[in-house]
Amino acid sequence: LPEGADAVVIQENCQYDNEEVTILSAEQGRVSPGNNVLKKGEDIESGQTLLRAGRRLRPQDMG
């Protein structure tokens, strides 16, 4: 996360207008700290295979 940020709002819940972003969630602008943020190691375990050898990498594999 960028410095000073403590949450993530998915783009489907936002509206972009020029350089301004409006949050369209049901809570209208209320985003809890830690929302949509995973802690280090929370989604992948040590030793877990992420991609098989020989797999051609796709853009979604790089994220």
C-alpha cells in the first residue's frame, strides 16, 4: 500500500471523474482500515507451488 493508506477499495465500487474518485459502496465513503488488505503470508504458504515449471506467463500470473 502507498504510504498513508490503510485500506483498498475495489475499482468496481468507485466512479472516476477527471482526477477525482468517488466511492460508491453501500457505506458511501466509509472504508474500514484493513479493508481488502491481506497480511504477508496470509494467502500463500511457505513451500507452496505457485506456478508449474514451463508455464507460459500471463499478465494475471505476474500480479
